[in-house]
Amino acid sequence: MWRISVKYNANLNSILQKNGLTGSSIIYVGQKIIIPVHHVPVTPTKGTQYGEYLDWWTQAQYVFQIGKTAKAIDFYTGKSWYIKRTIGASHADVETLTAQDTAIMKLAWGGSWSWASRPVIVEVDGRKIAAGI
């Protein structure tokens, strides 16, 4: 079921619930599985420099789907780089696209890597989403 959820960019739990299944359910060849479709409406922001504040579980993961490429903009410095969502269920695992993107991202942290999170705007498919990296 995990592979199906990744393939169709759908939340695993929502697929299980929609089909009356559990994590230990057996599915069979030819069995029809319903994939829930989520339409996330655009929400207003306080200004153009801000991103939409979306709940991860019900909104953001459906806007920034697995396999999507996005532009990350550091909220404090304005530095931007490109990222791709690779996986992640309770969060978005992302990777920079190029060595140059990695160098720019590192500069946003003052030139050295850190586990300290930073506020960013993630631009994906014309939408700006408030996020943290």
C-alpha cells in the first residue's frame, strides 16, 4: 500500500480509510483501490512576502507532492535555491537540484551546515507556502 500511496501522491492513511483497509490488509491482483483526490483551495496571506499557512496532513502534502520541484526562498536573506521532494510521509524529504543550489542553501545558514531550522517560502506550481527547512 505504501508503494501505491507514493505512486499516486496520496496519503497512505487516507487510502486505507477510503478502502476500509488496515496496514495488515492483503490486497489482490485485480482488486480495485480508490485513491482519494484532494483539491486544496488557495488561502489568503498577510502580504506578498508571506506564504500560505497550510496544514501538512490535510493540505500542504497535496500541494507539494512527491516528485515535485519547487523554489525555496529563505525568509530572512531572500536567497533562493531549487529543491525536489523525494519522499516523506509526516514531512517533506527534499534534495537540492544542483551543486549550485546546495551552495546557495548553505549560504543561507551563514556558510556552514546547521540543524537549526529556518523559515522559508516554498514556491510550487505558482503557489507560495510557508515552511521551514
